[in-house]
Amino acid sequence: MALAPLDAGKSLSFVRRHMARAQSTEHFELNDGEVRVWIEQEASIHIKAAAGGNDPVELTESQARKLANALLRMAQKLEESGR
């Protein structure tokens, strides 16, 4: 099986995204990565919610509670760091 050639632009974008996440102190994911939340440079909370086909991301009650708890935990962490 032959491997497809790498697209340099996409590869660089992938590396940057994952390096940024690795540099963050905390991250949280739901629905196999459809919802991602992380602290960026210990200064702000970032949220990315993207489902295929530009559809909204659907969450169950349990998933919504987990997301809310993650946001509260991150907000507390930022507050404690003085940001």
C-alpha cells in the first residue's frame, strides 16, 4: 500500500495545533474531539466546537455537565493564577 504524499501546509497546521495544546496546562475533549476546551498561555480559555458538515455539536445532559465542570475548573485555575 502506497502512502499519500504529505501536504506541508496541513502538516504544519497540525503540528502548531498540537504544540499549542501541549503547551497549555489543561485541556478537555468531548465527542471524540468535536468539543475541545483548553487554557492558552495560562491567560484565557479557548473553546472549539466543530461537527462534520457544519452541523452543531449535540451534547447529552451528562456531557453538558462535564463541559460545564471543565469550564468552571479552568476558570478557577485562571482566577487562582491571578489572570
